[in-house]
Amino acid sequence: MQITLIALVENKPGVLNRVASLFRRRNFNIESLNVGRTERPDVSRMTIVLDNGTVDARKVEANLYKLVNVIDVQDVTNQPAVTRDLALIKVSATSDQRAEIANLVSIFRARIVDMAPDSVIVEITGTEDKIEGLVELLRPLGILEMVRTGQVAMMRGTASGVRYAPGANGNQVFEKVVG
Amino acid sequence: MTKKTGAEILWECLVREGVEVVFGLPGGAIMPVYDAMLYYPVHHVLVRHEQGAAHMADGYARASGKVGVAMTTSGPGATNLVTGIATAMMDSSPIVCITGQVHAHLIGGDAFQETDVTGITLPITKHNFLVTSADEIAEVVREAFYIARSGRPGPVLIDFCKNAQVEEAEFSYPEEISLPGYKPPDHAPLEDLESAVELIEGSERPVILAGHGVLMSNATDALRIFATKTQTPVAMTLLGLGSLPASDPLSLGMMGMHGEAYCNLAIQNADLLLAFGMRFDDRVTANLRTYAPRARKIHVEIDPSEVHKNVEVDVPLVGDLNTVLTDLIPLVDEYDHEEWLGEIEEWRAESQARDILTWPDDGKLYTAHVIRNIWQATNGEAILTTGVGQHQMWSAQYYCLEKPNRLITSGGAGTMGFGLPATIGAWFAQPDQEVWLVDGDGSFQMTQAELSTALQEGANIKIAIMNNRFLGMVRQWQEFFFESRYSGTPLSCPDFVKIGEAHGIPGRRVTETNEVVPAIEFARQTDGPVLLEFLVEKEEAVYPMVPTGADLDKMIRRPIRKQPTAAD
């Protein structure tokens, strides 16, 4: 089982290092971690996926608030959220295998974004399950390379994720904090 | 707006933060700051090793309640601070360390005395900053001091590039600070307070666990009022000693590995624990699986990451301890808990029968006796600093505190060598108070170079070295758990009195029990630093002791010594 957290952090040098260092120090096992810009230039957004074998979301949230640069944390595991992962998969493909690949790709609503004499690159966006499904079907053809962005997540509509840490910034609405 | 160099802006801001003394040692990458220092009303204490600077700032912070400041150059100057910063981190002590760094354009090029200091100190600071241009420094200093002293206090480091020290920038003191991600909690929610009150109402055998947070939150009055109103006995952690006067009938003294037996028994038999500003360290809980098995738990704590960390609690109250207790006091009723307190009194009487202080004089010099004599001479009101080891535990047990912020000791990190520099720092914070260092022969030798700092500053500190010619606490573990194989623990010591004399510090060596009190009086009557060396029993052990991993009430107890009879 995995837990997915969204963390808003100040867009400053070294913040990713602080988060990674904290997770290492507290022995939290990162499955994937995605960082990027947001609608605000001074705020970055992290989507953090952890293996919850050793840790629960409340503990991770409380520890993240120990970092001065962390503004807001929500747990979106099992919440009405849109989660997406993007993968580029280079598959070995002779000219007579291309049709089979094209067929799989269209069933999964993926795309072929590059074609070489003996390989193709497939691009797929979706949930983790969907990507795993395509990967399993492509594997027998020979996967030469694969790269994945890690999950990104966003709550649907006006819903928000779960904020646990009492007394920390979790008690405050993001707008109030960043305002 | 006026233009100033980065170094001048640093001092402008430090002075505005109320900094009067800085502990440090200069070097290439911090020289512009040292040059500018001459024009500001700040006293600089030159240390002999940078570790001493961090410990002095720490001792200063703990004795004054203000932020202590350490300053060093880049590279080895900065890395020598590391042990001191980690010590301050573990004990939540507010210090600000300012380190020089090479020119910003040289960073990453392995320049002379370049070290990634913000990288090294990332996990052992509350926060750190790298300043690469002069226009950043004012805001950074303001934020650093605010972060260090607010919420759960801790060390903050500012790594200051040399170009930023010499460049000029417009200076205006930032009145506001903007830290969108940093909002220390204050009040706990009312519904949580009500849940706590319910547990308190239903409890017949409650115990308060008072930690360092009580002192740091200035909650000693609130604690006393709460404990008295609810007649709840108070157990204290090592760093929480002084939260309640030792003479208060509700005081159970120190808990944990070397805590009072009756205190640990009370915790194990409690039906409710009220943890105030403490973090259930393994040295106070012992075996977590069997810790306080029948007790519900209320945890008042300012750092939400401490809640449920080691011990799952029933009611967490996240907030400032003094605020939460002040909110809680009017909500609770008065209780007497007569039966429970009576039961604890029986355990207490049994413990006293085993106390080394009740032993008849056998002509031997025991550390516990010496500490008790210092306690009597100083009325228990001196500031007492320690190193780490047996002498530290005996100090905690026998220097019974009537007032808060009197025991300055490295708890969480257990840093040997903390004592002497922390004592010097404490003296700078409280120059009008009597300041004693009780140290061990092993601990003292780690930082004894600072004797020359004490001399240079004329620090009026009294040093008492308990010399047992061993790394005593390790030797004790070897005796109990390694069949007395004394591997690496016997210690040859120099003549400490002569070392003192070499520094112009008068001293006495004590070998007989009847010399103890006169030596203590000699130290107290002499102005300036004094060094006393006590040649104490070599193989005495600290009791009680909970072996690592054992249950908290499975203590190794001091054997009861029979009173001598006519037949003896």
C-alpha cells in the first residue's frame, strides 16, 4: 500500500534537498517524488509517494512541518484526487511488430512519439495501474529503456486532502498561509 | 537608507537582536566580519577550539534564556562546530552559528578551506542559510534569531560568503519577517483540552512527566499550580530537573535509566501520564512495549512530530506548554489522590534506605558525597554544569534543584567535553551567580584547552573534577554487562591541579573526606576560576540502573548496606 502526499514548499534553492534529507534521516522510503512549479512563482509543489510499510501519513506530515520552508501538506491517499504518471517506453520493434504495438498503444490511449528502424518510443499518461498494464504487455516485445516522471496529484473540485498535524500549519487554509 | 558592508549589516542586526557576547575564533573567510566587530558594542570571547564556541553559546543560551552566538571561519573552523550544533539540536537549545564561507563564485570549486557547511549541518540544525550577497544578510539574521528561539528552539546556522561580507548594500532593518511555512502553535483546541480533562477526572493514579519544555516555555509556575491543584506527583527528565522544587512533596525527582526507583515505580503503576514538554526518549521509557502499561497518556508538546513518535498517546495537546497549562488549570477540579501518594511514599522510604548518603562514613571518597557537599555549601542555588558520564548522573541525583535553569548538561546527545565550555558560556550569561562545573576526568580532558579561555576572560567559575581514573560510565557497563572486562576504559590522568596552575588557576587536590568541605570553601572564597580535583573511589557505580532494553521497573538497585554493629 502506498500513501500520496501533496506538499507546497517555498521555491528556494535547496528545499528538495531538505525534504530528501529529512526522509532519509527518519527512514521514510520514497517510492516517487515529483517537484515542479505552480501557479505562483514563489511556491513549488511536491507530490510524494511513500511505501507505508513503516510509516503513516500523519507522521510524515508532522515531520515535513519541521522544515521551515514547507508551507502546506495534505494527504490525498484514497481521496477524490486525479493522479497521473507519465512514462516514455522505448520498445524493440521490427517493421512487422509495429502494427501490434500500434494496436496496444491505441487500446491504452497512449501514443507513439518516435519511430526508428528497430525501435519505437511509446508515451503514456495515466494512473500507475494503467501504465503498469501497458508495460506488462510491452515487456515480451523487449523494453530497451523506460523513464517515468513519478506521480502528480490534484484534488477534484473544491475538495481538499486530509491534514492531520494538530497545531501545525495543517490547521490553516493554504490561502491564509500564503495569502 | 545608508550603504553598509555586509559585515557591518551583520553587526547592526546582531546588536538589534540584543547580542552582547559572541564566542568564536577568526580565520580567513570571516576576517571582514571580525574587522567590523571592533566598531560595535559586542564582547568577543576567543575560544581555543571551535567546538568550545558552540558549547559556550549553548551554555549561555541555557543559562540566560537568550540566543547564544558562535562565530568561526570556513572549512575546519565550521566543521569543528558540528558536535556542538548536534548537542544543541538534541536538547533544543537556541544558538545561532555564523560561519565564514569562500567567495560565492568559488563555491563548488574546492577552494582553500571550502566545505559544504550548510550540507553538513542540514540534519543537525533547525534551519540553515547560505548568504551569497550583502543584500540578503539583514533578513537572514532576523529570521535566524526568530527561528532559533521560537516554537521548539534549536540551532540555526548562517554560512556567510566572503564577498557578501565586503560588498556594500542598502541597509534598513527588516521590521517584518516573512516565513510562510513557519507558524509555531500556541493554544491547543478546546475540544482537545476537554478530552484531557475527562481523562484527568477518571484518574486515580496520575503522574506528570515534566521535561525541558517546562523550563523553555517558562511554565514552572503553571506546572506548580496544576500539580498542586490536582495533587499529581511530578517526575522529571534530566533536562526537566528544576521544573518543580526538589523539596516540594509532589516532586518525584528524576525518572529513567538512573532515575529514582520510586519515581520509575510510580510511572509503571500509574493509570494516567501527563507528559509536559518531553519526548519519551529511550533513556526515560526503557522497554517501550512494557512502558506504563496501565496508563492513558496526555501529551502536551509544541512539536507535532514528537506526538506518537515513540509512545502512542490518547490525547495530544499541541501548543505552547505554558499557554496550554494556563488554559487547562481552570478546567480541572481539585483532587487529593491520598491513597496513591501514600503508596509512592512507601516506595520512597524504601529507596532512601539504599541511598549512598545514608551510608556510615567508611573513609572512602564518593562522588555522590562530594556533590552533596557542594549542594550544601551553595544552598542548592548555584548554576551547575556537567560533562557526561557517572558524575553527570550523580549531579542530577544529588544536586537537588530548588529553582529552574540551574542544571546545564548535555542530555540527548550525551556530549563528553560539554562541561567546561558550557560553564564559561553560563558564566557570561549569569556573571553574578555562583557557577560550578562538576566534571569527570574523561570528559574534562576532551575540552580542557578552554581553561586558557577561562583565564583570559577571568571567568569566575569553580571546577570540580571527579577523578576515578576511568571512563567511569563505560566501566560500569563493562562491570554489569561485559563481566568486568575493562576494555579501553582505564585512564591515565595528568595532575589536574598542576594543569590549573599552568593556567594561573589556583587549585587543590582532595584525597580524604575531611578535606572536601574546606576545599569547597576555598573555591567559594577565591575570586576567579578555581580548580578542585577529587580522587574518588575508582569502581563505584551509579544506582539505580535500568539496563538497556529492560522494563523501567526492572532496576539494578544499590545493595542495602547494614549499619555497623558492635560485632563488626
